[in-house]
Amino acid sequence: MSKNTNAQPPNKLTGIKLKEAPKTSAGIKAIRSALTHIKDEVGVGKGIQLLANLNQKNGFDCPGCAWPDPDDKRAFLAEYCENGAKAVAEEATKNKVTPLFFATHSVKELSELSDYEIGKSGRITHPMYLAEDATHYQEISWNDAFQMIGNELNGLNSPDEAIFYTSGRTSNEAAFLYQLFVRQFGTNNLPDCSNMCHESSGVALSETLGIGKGSVTLEDFNHADLVIVIGQNPGTNHPRMLSALEKNKKKGGKIITINPLPEVGLMNFKDPQNPLQWINGEDLTDLFLQVKINGDVALLKIILKLMKEQEEASPNAVFNHQFIKEKTSGLENLLKDLDNYTIDELLPQTGLELSEIQKATALIINNENIIFCWAMGLTQHKNAVDNIREVVNILLLKGSIGKKGAGTCPVRGHSNVQGDRTMGIWERPKASFLDNLENEFHFKAPRKHGYDVVDAIEAMHLKKAKVFFGMGGNFISATPDTEFTAEALRNCYLTVQVSTKLNRSHLVTGKKALILPCLGRTEKDIQVSGEQFVSVENSMGVVHQSKGTLKPCSEHLLSEPAIVAGVANATMNNSTTNWTELIANYDLIRDKIEATIPDFEDYNKRVRIKGGFYLPNNARENDFTPTKTGKANFSINTPSKIKLKKSQFMMMTIRTHDQYNTTIYGLDDRYRGILNERRVVLMNKEDMNSLNLEKLDLVDLTSHFNNEKREAKGFLVVPYDIPKHCTATYFPEANVLVPIKNKADISNTPASKTVIITIKKR
């Protein structure tokens, strides 16, 4: 039946309204928006209880982004952002998806809804089963569901025919059990959402600095002279970061913003916790560089060349030679490579005036404590790894790493995506980690590297993989090349989704499908030994606990660790692990984590300290010995080689303000002045004129890659402040245009920010 369901959001318009984009972000409007979502989804009384515990030291961690909480005092009733409140409202909603709901609505009918409408259906209350050729899901017992999974897995010719995907929302405890089960089953096929977002960061940082994580803490923002935010929109995606930037400004810091779109959150910020700012706010950005899409390496290389020229003119005035000599390797090769480029040939790629870049370079030269922050705007390009390595080059020349107020800050999107990787959710595990698992759990761990997300989709498409198990997330809406990915999933014998709410991945399935409903982050988790808590790791390496406060929305829900244990018990009769004992008391899981993963000594004791504890970070400690050279490495990077043909445009996918990843809270993009519509393409007015397009003309988009064409029909043209030959669209609506083979070198991350398209008026 799923072969007839819609993998893409429906091609229908919802009634667009355009307004002038606001000049400021947050403030009273953000408070009003957050409270409206809370009231509508949860109710005032329950909502206040939730918000009082959100991101507090004795409460639960926000299921949204991974931005860290303050180490010391936290704001009473307001240690969260507008989108964090929306995320909690979505999870704690009073709306429920019951067996009666599924009996009333066919899978085909549900797939014709928008992603917004699907998500608003509510929380799933029972495990559900879609039989082969069935039109409706039906209720199934947990035991029968587990047995079905076990039978399908044991019927495979090889464990490598199964895919075990993980969303970044999963707790440390669930992630550790999950990867343990998967490896005892016999495969390293553990793709996760990191593969689609910050894998490029991990690759670049591991090579250059010896750790695939950022090096700064939240406190470092109070000591930075200069913060450079590049390829990131924190006002929508990580709003609490704006508070850190505001504090930096008040202490005299400077901020450079580099992005194709002028995002209002980085221009003027009204702190929701400070009523005195609700009128005027705080101007954040000192210098805005509106770079062309995929012009980042060219821009950073010009900065490097200007730094080199200034250093040659005034020796020892720009480079930190002591740091370079003691801590780095490869400077000579870097400087030699810079001579291969001229500013004149690089400049057109950026779309900027040289004078603007000179101002940015002067700020870099004249400041020592520099933090670079970035997100998907750097990581989702073919040369994404080059983007980040070039950032590191600038920091190394300045010695702006491994000291207070300076370093790397890749801002993670999911609340525990970094923790999941620490727990072993990775398709390419280190041998030492597998050795530890073998010693502690007495089994032979698989050593062959598994599939990442792109590899997994291609394997399913070729029918090399036949079972897909999704631990959270919305795989079909998060991944590239929507129709190709849908075909891949439909080739599977069985698809399983562990979820809290209904999403499109429940409607694009294998021959058979299961939905396993789990507890949310906000809900109490009661096991045999009593009430449990879980732990997570934030963007800056702090591990802390999270404990839900609400009664579960259904008595038929299981926790994620309990679901893993149920599947493991049904699949492996000879497992050396007592899965039932581990889920009875999560302290026992944490004991096993301590026994197998470095730096988790006294885990159960330290995680009970309010605020948690920091994991060691070699780059933060100015130690680069984990790299191949034993030092921090300069690198040689290549600017974009993409050349657009006449009438072609570069497209990037972006989020709206009423969206977090694939979860759509509403239909407004308030900070961009686009209301009640998602099927839009943002265009430069001169580009519109060249195609004889008017505002709100209806167009079809076609992407071009290796002589392949993909189409997305029915988008409204919105004139916007974006560089010429650049366009922006929302995902998941435009994911169909992202080719599966258009991916970053080395990291294999889908290049969702560099899609070549043509635009045709209806």
C-alpha cells in the first residue's frame, strides 16, 4: 500500500501573506508566540508546569537543539527559547493518535496531508502494524511487534542487510543499548542524523585538531574579543545563542556575520528575559558579509591572503609565531598554496566588495580571542570539509584555539546528537571502542565499517538492505532525493519507526511496517526499580541528566531503552547481556558505559551533580597529539569549482521560524515576513527581472546534476535580499531536488546547500 502514498508534501498552496520582515528578534513577540503554542497544545496550567522544569538542573532537557545551559545560575521560568517552548508543546500535546484514528484514516489518506497537518495529529498511543498490502494500520501487542522484528532480522542472509538509524534526540542510555544490540546482532550499520548535518565538522576538526567536537564552552563567549558567525541562523535554529552573543557585546566584543541571507536574529535582539530591552533591543552584528552560496572557501582564502600580506609587511604583527612553532604543522605548505590564487579571481565567487572583506580581516588581525561559530551553511556543500578546515587555518594563524575566549563552535542541531556519537552511534567505530565492548560484554564485535545515511539509502534502493529500523526522527523528510529515498524504503521487507508523534516516515514504508510509540523527554519513566532519569551531552561537551515530570500520555508507551531491550530479547537467544536487568535500573546501563567508554569514571555519581560534568576536550586544553602529526594541522583547501550556466541558479534549503528540523510548528516564517505558506522560492529582484517574473508568480523548479533532472512543482516567487544567482527554499518541500549523489567530499554529507536549479514560470 505504501507504494501509492505520497513521499512529498502535497503540491497545494495555503494562502500566502507577505509582510515587511521585522527589524528585531525575540522580545515580547517571541514570548507571545511561545505562550500561544503552549496554550493551544497543552493548556495553561500544564504548560506552566512544563516550562518551569525545562532546562532546569532538576528538570528535563529541551528536546530541541543542543545549545548548552549556563553552568551556574539559570533563569527562573525562562531558561528556554521560543522554539524550545514550541518543541515541548508539540511533545506534550493533548492531541492523540489512537488505534481508532488509524482505523478511521487510511495510510494513503494521511499521506495526502501536509507535514504540518500530519504532525498536528498528536501523540501515538499504541504500537501499530501495517500488514503487506493493507490500507490501514492496526493495533499490535508489544510482544508480537518484538517477535516480528526478531523474526525478520534472523531471517536475513547477513546482519549487514539491516539498517539501524538514529535521531539525535535519543538519550545516552538508549543510544548505548541500541549500538550494543546492533553490534551483538553483527553489523555496524548505524547511520545517524550527524551524517546529514555536522559530519563535515567532525571530519575536518578530527583531522586538524584531533577531536570531532567544538572546543569552546558557553563561558568562552564572555571572554571573546571577536565572534564570527558563518553559515548559521541562530535566531531561528538556536535562539538561546543570541543571549550569549548579547553578553559578548556588552563586554566589548565584536561580531561578524557571514551568510547569504541577512537573518534578523543576528541584527537586533530583544532579550525576552529583560523587559528593558523589549523596546530597543541590542544591535548584535558589527559587520555583515552577504556572501554568495558556496563562496565561503573563496572568502576565507581572501582573508588568509590579506593576513599573509599584512604579516609580510609587518612581521610578527599578525601571526602568532610562538603558537604556530610549538603547536602546529604545515604552515609552509599553506602559505605556498595561497600564492596559487589571486584576490581578483577569488572575489567574484564571494559576491562581495573587497573593502568589506578588508574590514573583516582587520577585525581578525587586531583581535586575539576569536570564536568561529557555524552550522549547516558550511557543512552541506560538496567542499564542506574544506569550508571548516579553512576556518581552522585562520584560528591557527592567530593562535586562537585552546585558550579562554577562543576556538571552534560547531552548533549542533539535535538535543543529543553529540552524545549519541560519544555513545558509539557511528558506522565507522574505532577499534579501541570495539575492543572495550568485546571485553565487557564477551562477544565478537563486527569490524567492517557500516553504511552512513547516503550509503544506507543506496543499499536499500539496490535491495542490499531489507530491514530499516529508525530510532526516532523522520527519515523520509530529513533525507535528500525524496523519491529515490522513498523507493529505497519501499524495497524493504520491514520498516520500523520508534516515535512519539505521527510523521511522514510512518506513511512511506516497506512491505510491512511497525510504529513503536515511546516516552517523550517530558514524561516520567518508571521501571522496575522506580523512577528513572536519562542523560544527554550538549554542544559543548557537558553531560547532564534529564528527568521528565509528566504522566505519560498513554499507558501503552515504552521508554527507548525498554524498546531496545525488547527487540534484543526477541532477536538474540544467545546474548551475553541481561537486557531485562539493564532496563530495570538505568544506573546499570551507566555502569556499563563507564566500563567501556573513556572519561565516564564515576558516571552515576557525577551525573547526579546538578548541571552535570564536562568531558575532556584535547583542543580546549591546547593538546593536539591525537592528530596524525601530533600537532594542529594547517590544510590545503579548494574554492568551489561550480560554474553556473546562463539561467541557472544556486539553491539552498533552509528552515522557517515555525520549524525545527522536520517538525513544523506552524506555517509562518515571521522573521522573514512570509506567513501562511511554505512552497516559496526566495529570489534576488534582478534575477526575477531576467526571467520576467513578478512577485508571487507560480513556478516549477528543476535541479540539474550529472544530466539528471528532478522536479518540484508549484512554488511562489518571493523577492528577497539574497545575492544574485542564489535562491532559497524550505525543506522538506525542496528535498526532492537534492540529488543523492551530490554530497560532500570525505564526509559524504548531502550537499543540500549547493543545488543547481532552473526556474520555469507556470
